[in-house]
Amino acid sequence: MSEFKRIPPEQAQALREQGAVVVDIRDPQSFANGHISGSQHLDNHSLAAFIAAADFDQPLIVTCYHGNSSQNAAAYLAHQGFAEVYSLDGGFDLWRAQYPDQVSAGAAE
């Protein structure tokens, strides 16, 4: 079983540029109001399908509101077999403050 790592927004941005997948575990309304551009909304309803379709070798960044809940989700996903899992320190709030041009709005697809 691999472990997850906590990373700051700067490192997450570098990983995104290299093709990392970003998943957002906040509630659907918060995701719709604003999320990291290109991120996927992930909740209990979409989790099984996400895992079934995932590339376990692709880096995975988990984000929430402030970087607390994402740690539990990251640990779970690492336990599911993802090779590289990261929890975004500061969560979406810090991301939005540092990278306002990398935020999108709209409901999950």
C-alpha cells in the first residue's frame, strides 16, 4: 500500500502541468460555485466508477475546502492502489487565493 503526501499549491500546479488528475471531494454546490480548472467532482456516488476507470499510475491530487478532509480521501485512494496520491494543503480556498486564473465554475459533468 502506498501512502499519500501533503503538497502546497505550487507543487500541485507543477503536477497538473505534467498531467496529474485533480479530484474535488467538496459538496456538489461548492464544486459548481468554483473548482480547480479541469478537476473532477468525486463523491460516494461517483467513487466506484472513478476507481474502475482510473489510471493507477497517473498522479492524483485530492482537494477539499481547506486541506483536512482531503487527507482521509487521499489515504483511502492510496489504499485502493493509486501509485502517487497527494492531498492539497490549504485546499481549494488557498488554491483560489494563489491561482484565481485557474478556477472554473459549473456543475460536475
